[in-house]
Amino acid sequence: MIAILKLIRWGVTSLFALFFVGILVVAGAYIYVAPDMPEVDSLREVHLQVPLRVYSRDGLLIAEYGEQRREPLRLQEVPERMVQAFLAAEDDRFYSHPGVDYQGLLRAAHNLMTTGERSQGGSTITMQLARNFFLSRDRTYTRKLTEIFLALRIERELSKDEILELYLNKIYLGQRAYGVAAAAQVYYGATVDDLTLDQIAVIAGLPKAPSAANPVTSPRRAEIRRNYVLGRMHSLGWVTSEDYRQALQAPVAARLHHPVVQLEAPFVGEMVRQEMVARHGDAAYTDGFRVYTTLDSRMQRAGNDALRQGLIGYDRRHGYRGPEARIDLSGHADEGAWDEVLSRVARVGGRLWPGIVIQVEEGSAEVYMGAGSRVSLDLDAVSWARPYINVSRTGDAPTRLGDVLSPGDLIRVERASGDRERWVLGQVPAVGGALVAMDPDDGALQALVGGFDFYRGSFNRAVQAERQPGSAFKPFLYSASLERGYSPASLINDAPVVFEDAALEDTWRPTNYSGQFYGPTRLRDALAQSRNLVSIRLLHAIGVGYGHGFLSRFGFDLSRQPRNLSLALGSGTVTPMEMAAAYAVFANGGYRVDPWFIERIEGPDGEPLLQAAPRRVCDPPCDSVVEDGAGLTPVDHDGHPVTGDPGATPLPLIEPAERVLSPANAYQMVSMMRDVIQEGTGRRARQLGRADLAGKTGTTNDLRDAWFSGFNRDVVTTVWLGFDDNSPLGPRETGGVVALPIWVDFMGVALDGRPERSLPQPEGMVTVRIDAETGRLASSGSRRTIFETFTPEQVPEGDPGGRAASRDSRSGESDSVRPESLF
């Protein structure tokens, strides 16, 4: 009996000793790791990395930028089955343990003693959260101790739901996906609410091995892991036996889904990315900014289609350059080998698909498109493909398919216009182009296309291509001449001229595009017909220095404009965006506006951060607001500008645009440019059936650049085409032939449903009948007369020896003829 008591006493003493030693060991371990433990309070302010997202004005996704794809959710937004799947897979006792599952730790310790290997077993969700937020993934005893103590501290600071919410948003699930919402999109192109039970189990099985069990790269391992998760859910009573059996039978059908871009505008997306990085540095990619641009989705789509169709049309006129590559079909004799080749060739411009010609017969050619798909091309599908010789010459039209195609050719095909079931031969255009459309009232970009395909070449010609504008530059110098006392009726002699200009370092003998000379010509006709010699004489008359300085009113960089007579023919350089902004001065009645494209910036929860405050044409005049210098002003949660004074009255988000042209100057220039379309080089635009359109064609020396800039009161659009290496476009490829059709196609959509709207005639101007040949007031002896509108100072004298027509400054009518006939 005494021996038994001694044994009990010894046992109790030993237990107390072991307990005391255990406490000392735990305390010592805590003291050892405590200095390196982070503060858990930071978890309450944790910042999940969320990518930058760019949207159109109407909320369509344009682009997403960031290394981590993440869409944070609140716990109540996560389906109950997904929560159960993660608990079943990772920590089914999560809601009952204090952050450390001692049973799991004992299992891990037993595994270490029996196998001699360290194991990750025993990590709770809280411990994983501690590791993911604060610790490295090195599998050391010190890190494991820190993980345990940190998990216990986290459980004291945060509730279970807060911990689980952070975990479900933080956990890495492979393929750059962080959190369950991102994983649902990446693997299934769905939201968490749309996932099936088997898909939920696949995602819940990923935290243990996001690479090894990835359903895209390792579907068999993903299936094994999925089945384990389903089994755990079934054993815990969270799914029925029937649901369990059906989920087990479902195939693992995951594939990568990239962000669903709803509006193709990658050039604008890149402009936004650069602006956000300039403002916020690398935080632009992680802070969850949502940037809403000024783009109109309908107009942007029209711009994409119009520019691409125009580039393809030009390219086809100059012939077929042959296949992109040749494939040895004897060495690539099956579809698997062909798929491998095609996997390295991307679709271009959203419409030009790669394909391999595998058979050519008398009436059809068979083209392999990948994944077992094949299409046929007939002779009509290649009828445009005359052999390219040079920019000025093509070979004969094909008479049989073998003239164009051979087995093994890697080619491009596209769906035929108007017949989606038929395919035709395509070709990636070698020529470049750009389209810019903006609101003339404030400069907001409504559409911008910087090339045929951003992903084939990200050079943004809309804002980066500095090219000669040619005759599209003439309106700015004509506007300068109006300021110097000239009028639309002023006569300038269109005759040969030789200039000895030291600035040009040579004798200069300019000519008109036609090579002909037309004698005395009114400025209105000279602009409509784009008479080069009239423009040169006009600039000489007003002074090169004056004309050069006048250009600053339109926002041009004067350092890129020559101070010599070649300025009259647009020999300086401009970008398409600069041209659109300059033409907006005419369209809005004489106000300078600056291009802008970011309307507002929001935080990840939709809170407003910045709101655009552009200079704007106001009628009636608007109040002013001080900006931050970049067209954006900080705003509070109600969208009001931040003034620095909490009690201050919110200011209106408007700053009036600066007037740079008189109303009369702008009105006369618009009137003359309407004649460009009605009677001049822009006549093709008459097919739109509108009387409120104005604009100007532009073509440079050797036909290297083709332009059309045009507008009505609501939209101003510039189109440019040219080769990036500045080589010629070829014979007859002028602005009216190359650029204008693109402008017409775009404006037909942009203005669809909009009523005609033109500048009103300014007060004080008078409309009178003039002699079309002399530009003077018409007389009874005038053979042809027209109406012209002048300022009182511009009204010409009557013809000598003739009776001048009367004028009425109130009604603008003369001799009972309607002044609208002027237009």
C-alpha cells in the first residue's frame, strides 16, 4: 500500500514537473520568437492586392492590370457550400478550436516520430492565414512555432468570421488567382454563385497544392484532390449521397478564362495604365483602382470596325504578299502537328484567323483552322489577291486557286462580309492608321484606335505618330488670314510661283496636286479644292511669323512647325490627337479644349477618389473651379470637390474654356469647310446625307500620309493612314480616297439618330450676294452669283461700272434669294 502511495506521489510530482517544464518550454519558445512576431492589429487594416480595372463611360470593362487577379468578397457573399468545402478540406474544427488544433498537431508530431519527416499536417485555417500574411513558407521549427503563437494572437484579435473572410480572399489558388472569386473566374469563367458542387470542390482542393493539383495543368491530380474534398463533405454530412455521387462523376473541365473584356479599346487602356502608374507608382496595380474613361462604347466599336476595314481595303488594293510562312506537310502530317503550329500564331484584329492550306483542288482549297476545324476557299474568295510587286504595281488577277495558294501555306482567312458562313482569304495590313473622336465642347475622347491590332504592335499612332498633316493643316492658316483682314471672298492668284527662300535652302517651285493652275480664286473655292499655290501666297501675304504664331491658339507645338512657306502645305508634324483637338476649336465656335480620357477614379469599394474637371464650352457662361493642374480634382464621398475647407460650399466641376477665335472667324471657317464636303475634295461624305458636316482632306508629298479631319457641332473626328517607315502609300492614295471613307463609316454610326446641329450665325454678320468670279458685291452684269457671309468690316465693294446688290444685316437676305443657298 505504501509502495502504491509512493508511486502515485511520484507520478503526480512527475506530472507537475512535466507540466512546469512544459510551461517553461512554451514560455521560452514564446520569448524566443516574440521579438520577430508582427503586430496582428495590422490585419484589421489589411490591404488585399486588387488589380487596376479600366472601364468605358457606360461601365464596360476595357482592361485589367495586375499580377494578382483578385475580387474580394464579404463572407456573406460566399456560398455556404463553398465555405463548407474549404472547412472540410482544410479545417473542419475551425469554429471550435482556439486557432491551433492540438489534435492535428499531435498527428503531425506522431508522423514526425514514426517517419522522421516534417509534415505540414496540423495547420489550421488561422495558422495558414498567419503564414500567408506574415511569414515565409520555409518549413523550419522556428517558423512553425511563430505560426502557432501568431495564430493564437490572431484568434484573440479577430472573430472567426473575420478570419475566414480574410482567408477566402487571401489564399493563393494557382494561375495568378488569389481568393475564391478570382479562382471561379479564372478556371470556370463564372461567379462563385454559379459554380456547381464539383467545381467548388476542385477550388477548395487547391490550397494544399495549387500547382500540383491545378485542374488546367494536372486534371488527374485535381480530380483526386476534388474527390477527397467531396468525401470529407459527405462524411461530415454537408452533402447528400446523391449529390456526392453526381459530383464524383463530373469531369474536371476547367480551363483558363482571361478577364472578360467587354469593350475592345486596348490603346486607351494602356494610356490609362501609364497615367495611373505616373500618379501612384506600383500601387496602381494593387490598390484596386477602378478608372472610368470618357469612351462611348458604341462609338469605340464603330471606330475599331471602320479603321480596320479601311486598312484592309487599302491593303487589298495593293495586292497579296504571299503566305506568312510555309509548313512542310510531310513532316507535319496530322492534326496534332498542325495544332502545334497554329497554337503559336494568334488571331489578328479580332477577324483575321490563321490557317494551314492542306489541299488545293480545281474548285476549292481546304484550310485547317485548328482543333479539327476546316474551311473551304473558292476562287471568288481569293479574287482580290493579285501578286504584290511594289506599292505602285500588282500582277494579274488569279484565274485559278493554284495561282494564290499551295499546300503548306500558313495564311489568314476571315468571314466574308454579309455572309458569316463563307470564308475569304485575308492578309494582315502592312499600313498603319489611327482614328480619334472627341467631344468638341470639352475634349473628352469618345473613341480612339491607335492601329490595326494593339497586341501585334502597341505603338499608339493616335498619340505617338508625329506626321506631316499636308493640306489638312490649311484651315488653321486660312483662319489666320481672316484675322488679318481677308474674307472667304478674297481673291488669291492660283498661278505658278518660284520662291527664293533662304530658310528652304533652295529654289522652291510648288504645284497643285493636279498639276494645273486656275488663276484668281476665292479663298472659299481654294480651300474646298485644296489649292496649294493659293495657300502659299496667302501665308506669304499675312507673314510667316504671324501664321506660325497663330497656330498656338489651336494647341500645336510650335517647335515642330517650320517658320517658312512650306508651313502652308503642312510640312510640320502633328499627331492625330493634336489634329482632332485643333479642329475642335472650329467645331465648338472658337474655344480651345484639351483632350482628356479619365472621367473618374474610384477605390475598390466604389468610393470616389478623383473626378474630371475639364475646361468646357459653356452657353450660358459657366462658373469656374480651381483644378489640380491635370484635369482631375479630388472629391469626397458625395462627389464634391475637396476644397480644403470642410465648411466650404462645394464648387461646380466646370472651368470655362478659353476663347481663341472670334465667333465670326469660327463661323466662316466652318462654312468654308462645309464646302469641302459639298463641293470639294471631301465630296464622298455627302453620302451621309447631312448638311451639318465640315472638314478637310490632307495628303503629303509623295503620298506618304493621308488625312481627313471633320466634324459637326457634336463630334470631331480625325483619321490618318500611313506607313510607319514613312514610305509612300502609292498612286492616287490621297486623303479623300484613303482616310475619308473610314471617317464616313465611323461618323455614320457616331451620328446615327442625332439631329443636325451647326454653329449659329453670330450677331452682326451680314449675308450678301457676290460675284463668284470677282468676289465683289454682285451687280446686274454678274454672270454667276453666290451668297457669302461677312463681318461688317469684310463686306467687299461693288463691281466697277455695275449696280451692287443690296444687303440686309438683319435678315441676311438679298434680292429675295434665300441665304441657305450659300451652303
